[in-house]
Amino acid sequence: MTVTVKICGINSAEVADAAVLAGADFAGLNLHAASPRRLGIEQARALADRLRSRLRVVVLLCDAADESIEQAVRSVRPDFLQLHGGEGPERTAQIRGRFRVGVIKSIAIQDATDFATVPAFEAVADMLLFDAKAPASALRPGGHGVPFDWRLLRGRKFTRPWLLAGGLDPENVARAIASSGAPGVDVSSGVETLPGRKSVELVHEFVSRAKGTTFASEESR
């Protein structure tokens, strides 16, 4: 089965088109104020309109208030909301129920104990995204280009589709898929030449290498 690929932090028409042409499955538009990839609502709307029906549009939010979520849903009309902050299962369920949009819940991983919350999130989210825990001094929860031990995921079974994130790039994505058994991957900083500046060439290379990797066997899903 082909690996699913999400390109996150898309912030230009050029990169949006590159993600489509490369064969990515999801496009992430980041609305988190602390991110170097942050978009304004009008920018996000324009990019979403450009991407719509070509791949699935994801809006990334961190611990957002209902008013901000409502504005994003109304203006951008995403296929999914990616909750990348400290939203617990109850808040995740509340957002999914109120806004009637698919939800991808990010779960920060450092060691095996961090999987304890997964069952609660499986009950309320449509997809899961496993990312590395941010450094203690970080001002945002993701996009730091730092991996965790991918082997922690190997052999684990989940009831929801899931993506691997954190420190992935064209050079290591095949190894990450092989080590973790991931059916899908998410990249942001790993296809950038500078924070917030994505490379069309790296986007194509990442998707090609991810899609060219034989994804995890059924027993490791």
C-alpha cells in the first residue's frame, strides 16, 4: 500500500502547486501565531481555494478559542482541523462535534509512556499524528525538525489512521517508515531551506521517496 503524505506549513502558491504535482495527499495550512509558517486568514483562504479538490486541506491550530476555529472553518473550509496544542480528549470531542469537520489530533511522543493517552483520542479524533515532544524552551509545540525514536511505534495497532511527524526529511523518510511501520508521514521544516521557506525541489523529493517506500505490513498497523 502506498504511504500517505502530508506537506504542512504551505505558505505560497508555488509550494501548493508543487505538493499537488508531487502527489501529496494532504496540504497543511498553519494558523498558529508562533510559527514561522503562520498564515493570515485571507492567505489561508486563497491557498485552500487553490488546493481544494486536488488534495485534502488541513488547517493547523494550537489551543485555539472557539471564535478563532469558527473563523477558520467558515473562511478556509478545510477538510480537517489539526489540533496541535494541549487539547485533551474532551476538548477534541467538543471541537469535532461543534464544527463538524474532521479532526487530526497531534500527540507528542518522547517515550513509551506517552502512548497512554492514545485510546482516549482514538475515540474522539478521525486521525492521529505522532510528533516529537518540543524542547522545554520551545514557544510552539511542533515544527522543530526534531525526531523521536521511531521504533517506539513499530508493531503498535491503532483504530484510526495515523501519520508520523518530527524531524522527517527526504534523506531519512524511507528509514523512518521502515523503523516505525508508519502508513503516513508529515513534513514541514524538513523540506525547507530556511524556517518558513519551502523548497519545491525538496517537496518533490520527499514525496517521491515516501511514496517509493513499501509501507508497513498489516501486522504493524
